[in-house]
Amino acid sequence: MSMMMEAVRNDANSTPAHVSANATTFRIKRLGARPLSFQGSELAMAMSFTPSIPYWYEVNIYRTVQQRFVLAIRMYFQSAEEEDFVRAWEFDSLPDALDKMESYDAGQDVRVTFDASQPMVVAELTARAMDLHARTAAARSHYAGIVGEFFYDLEQV
């Protein structure tokens, strides 16, 4: 499910003064990096929640008062035992943010669920590798679906 904010249409030609008058302060906690703090507005979001899948993505694009663009890719888990996380970047242009969204590799979000330091027979290692490969392909496909829907909806605005 994606939602293009009315701001995509209206903010495209807005002045920094207009944007700063309606600005919200955002602080995005990032995985392995300092939080990304800025003032701005959300331009668009898409979410891939499906009850039968144990995780989902949320993608947000923001415009800062400095007329830069922030892309945030959040991964949420249904299980309370898993920790949700966010990856976020700031760009000089909207096309740069969209390029990053399109080229993002969701395969990096797949977690290894076995202890590789424990000895395994070749057959078990092969089965676990095949499982990891399948989960990586599923994550990439799932993410590609949300990005495809996002770009389709963007073309409709």
C-alpha cells in the first residue's frame, strides 16, 4: 500500500519559506549510524504489510527545509523478539533519493538464523545455505513489489 501525499504535487514548486512554515522536526534513528535529524515534511510513503509475512517494509521520502531529500527504509517485524530498524540517507535531489530506493538491496536485511561456528555436515550446511538463498530472494522480491507500486503510484500523481 502506498500513499503519495498531496505535498508531492504542491511542494514541487514551493519556496523554502513555505516548506519551513509547515515543517516538522524528524529524528530518524539509523542502524550503525548517527540519527538523521532534520526539519521538513513527508512527501510520500509506501508500506508492504502482509499478515502472512513475518516482516514488512515502510519507505518514506521527506523534503527538508534546506530543499534536500531524505529517504528512510524501515523494516518492521511481527515478532516482538525481532528488532525493527531503519536505514536513512539524505540527498541533494529527489531523483537521487529515488535512485537509491530503486537500487536498495533488501538481501542485506535477511538475518542468518543459525550458528555458523557450530560444526555441520555438508548436507546440513547445504540445506541452510539454500534456505538463506531462498529467504534472500523472497526479501528482494517483497521489497521490489513495494518499490514498483510506489513508482506506479508516483506516475499517477
